[in-house]
Amino acid sequence: MDLDKLKKECEITTFRASGPGGQHRNVTDSAVRLKHLPTGIIVVGQSHRSQHRNLLDALDRLAGKLEEKNKRPKPRIPSKKSRAVREREMEGKKRRGKIKKLRSEVKLD
């Protein structure tokens, strides 16, 4: 996906990154938050000291999330039971039916 085109579809916000890093991190707004306006997906890049690198990281993450969202699962092909399995199931049902018949009340004529 073209990153420039993707950047135009986003609302870009910069802020101060949290976490360790000392004076430099506490002073500069190097973290970047991207909100993709058509889908509402939000990604953040704040691992680097450079705002430009954080922006590129965030764009890469957003492109990956969009690809994942647009990915369609393969259609499931239902499996078929083998003849032997079907015959075993039928034998089990017949056996169960005989047991149930034995439980019924005896009719006296």
C-alpha cells in the first residue's frame, strides 16, 4: 500500500511519548498517533526518538492492520464421513434401540 496515499487518509496527532528516556523524551513531542478516518483504526508509534521514524512505524502498522482487516478467510470445505463410520453409527443406534425396547412395559393379553 502506498504510504503517502495512506497518510492523506489519516488524522495525525503528535504527543509526548511515555516511559523511560530522560530529559529528551520529556521535552519533545516525538510520538505519533494516526487515526484512519474511513475505518476508525488508531495506531501509535512512540518507540524512536525521531518523530519521522515514529510516523513511518505507525504507517507500517496501519497498513498491516488494513491488510489484515481486508483479508478474507478461505471457504470451508465440509468433510464427508466414510462408509465404515456411517455403518458403525447405524449399528450403535440399532443396539441402543434394542436396549430401549427391552425397557418398555410388558403387555399382558
